[in-house]
Amino acid sequence: MKYKILHIVGGMGKGGTETMLMNIYRKIDRNKIQFDFLYTTNEETYYDKEIKKLGGNILRIDSLNIFKINKMGNQIYDCINRNGPYQAIHAHTLFNCGIAMRAAKKSGVDIRISHSHTTADNEVGLARKIYISLMRKLILDNSTNLLACSDLAGEYLFGAENIKSDKYTMFPNLISYENIIDVNYGDVEKFKIENKLQEDNLIIGHIGTFKESKNQKFLLKIVKVLKERNKDVKLLLVGDGSMRDELENMCKDLDISDRVIFTGTRDDIDVILNSMDVFVFPSTFEGLGLVLLEAQTAGLPCVVSEAIQPEADLQLGLFSKLNLSDGAEFWANKIIEIYGKKETDKQKILDAFDKQGYSTEKCISKLLSIYKID
């Protein structure tokens, strides 16, 4: 018997949640377990080809809509019944999880999981508040399990009182850290040569979708400060998104275009991280910040905003948490202070993963236990 799990997502682009799901899918016994993915987009996304290669199916419904709850629920219900039976339905769509959970319960699926990956979103207004109230009730009434990447993310989706319930589990995000630890330093040198990165450069880095919540504009202001102080700074901006043109124009306005390298979306994150000196993550809100675990795997000192959850700190002495209100000058000072303070003891890093519960074996074992798969 092959167990089938249906993950409900917006799409499988190269974000933190999606990368975590792929890290799990690559490592589970796929002769025993199959992951299917239900999208709310018709667009092709980053991991589509790999999902199919690994034996998973991609299913699609219309985009989730606040005014079409019943229609969306019926589409999810039909997908479950056409493509199941499923051992579990695992939803990752924030408050829209409520629609999926009700449909899964109606379909008779025994294990119904709502999973929170963030502590906030950008939508506001009365209609949104009403929707949140309705969806939270659907989530709580119809989910058998409530998962979150941090307790604050759990509070945001489920309510503070509900992270004390037996249904709730803090589920550590899983990253594929082996390649980062055992990086090919020949590839690192090649990357540096290709991007004209010099030995005396202060190379700061950031990985994330180019959107308001990731706050790359603040990062560019920091680069401006460092340049004005005659620091030979280079910023690696890894990723892409709707704000790319705006960020490139801001670089021109700040006269730092020569200091910022837009790498685009990359597969060689292990190489790029090992090319950096300091990792900077000034998000205005964040569930956990999966990439921060990857940055610490590379031994990078990290400067992060107050929005970053404590669960992201591997307790290696690499975390510097600052307030965004401190301003770009203060952040620049901290970057200068921690420059050159990488952690080079690989065994110490691996031990930290195990101690914090982020090891591959522990994460997969915990998830399979939730799915009730021996």
C-alpha cells in the first residue's frame, strides 16, 4: 500500500515553505509515500518538474477567493475524491486552510492538518477581519492537527489560547543542510570570480522574494551607509519578485548600483551562502525565516530584525537581532562589528541542528508520526 498525502499550496515556487516541502519529499521513502500538490494557480511554478519526476501529481483549482468560499470548498472536495484516497490533507494556505479543512472533513479524510508559516500578512480592513474570524473557526472545528514553524506563527493563525491545545505542534522547518556544510570550495571561488568579488570585499548577502515584507529597501539604505564610510561593500541580492525594477531603480537613485549584484533565482544556494561574509534579513514580518537556518549552516553571522522568531536561532552565537527603528546607520555598525566572525566548526553546526530538533531524521520522523505512517 502506498500512502498518499495531499499538500494544499498556492503553488510550488522557490519560497521557504515550498523548499521545505521539497526537502521532505526528496528524503522520504517514495516507494511507500506519495505527495500530491493542489495549486490555486494555473501558472507553472519552480518545482513542478521535480514533483512530477519524484512521482507526485499537481492538481489545480481556481484561485482562492474570499467571496467564493463554497465554490472553492466544492472544488477541493471534488479534487480529493477524484484523486484520493488520501492518508492526510496538509494545508499551507494561511487562513484559507479553513476551506480546505472543511472539504477534507466532508470527504472523510481522517488526518487534516492546518500549517502556519507566517506571523502576519499584508491584507487589512473589515472584510478581512470577518474572513479571519470565519476561517479560524473552520480551521479549529475541522483540523485534527495544528502545526506552526514558530509559536508566534501558531498564535497568528490559530489564536494564542489554541497553541496550548493537544492538537498543536511546533514543527521545525527542515532544510537540506548537507550541501551547504560540504560545499565545493572550487565552485565558491568560481562564483566569486564570475561576479568580480575580491578578497577584501565586505560581502553581505540576502535571499528572499522581492516584496515589501522582506524589506530589501532598508537593506539598500544600509549599503549606501557602508559605501559612504568607504567600506568596499558588495551586496548579493538573491531572488526575484514584483519589486525587482523598483529595487534596481532605487540602487541608481542611491548611487550604489556598482555595489549590488542581483543574482536572480539560483539553484546553487550552497555556493552563494559560502561566498558571503554577513547575512542580513530585515523582514517586517516572518514565520521563521528558513533561509536563516541555511545561513547559519554556512557559519554566517546574521543581522536580523525584531520580527524574526527565536526558533530561528541555532544558538551558535551568530544571531544579532536589531530593531528596524534603529535605522540603517546602526545596522551598518553591527555589520562592521561582526564582519570576520564566521563559525568554521562544522561539527558544532551539525550538533546545533540536532539539539534544536532541526535534523533531517527528527523532522521527517515527527511528520510521519503526525501522518500516522510507521
